[in-house]
Amino acid sequence: MPLIAPRSRGRRATVKVELDGETRRLLRLYEKYSNNDSDRIVEGALAMLFAQDAEFSPWVARHGEENGEGGGLRSRKTPDTHDVAAGEQA
């Protein structure tokens, strides 16, 4: 069962990312496995990272204004994954 669930799209922003060949190959395979596109997979993976890094949210609360991003992370009452124990979305 994929960790990253499909999701309806909200407001979008474009980010350019360069990956090594093996990571790109695995991303393509995960797209097929999870029935998601690469945008959703990257978004979901980042959401898991942000949720699991305990020091990140307090850091954003202190430094978020530097980038015009507000004073903290938005909390999610319901994680956008199938298995919270395995990880937390993009």
C-alpha cells in the first residue's frame, strides 16, 4: 500500500528539481506503484519530512517571516497518507 495517497489539487506553485538517474528511475516506478504523478509524490514526501522533523516547526515559527511565509506551519488534523506510523502531505 503506497504511503502517499492521491489528493485533489489546490493552488499550485512550480519548483525545479534535479535528480540523479537512480532516484528518477525509482520515482517513475513509484508513480506506477502508487498511481500518482511525480508532483504528488514529491509533495507527499516533503510533507512527511516536515511532519517528522521535530525541530523544523519551531524553527519555522522563528524564521518563517524572513521569507514572507508567515509565522509557522499549518497543522493538519488528518494526515494525507494511508499509514501515519510509516510517515505523514505535500
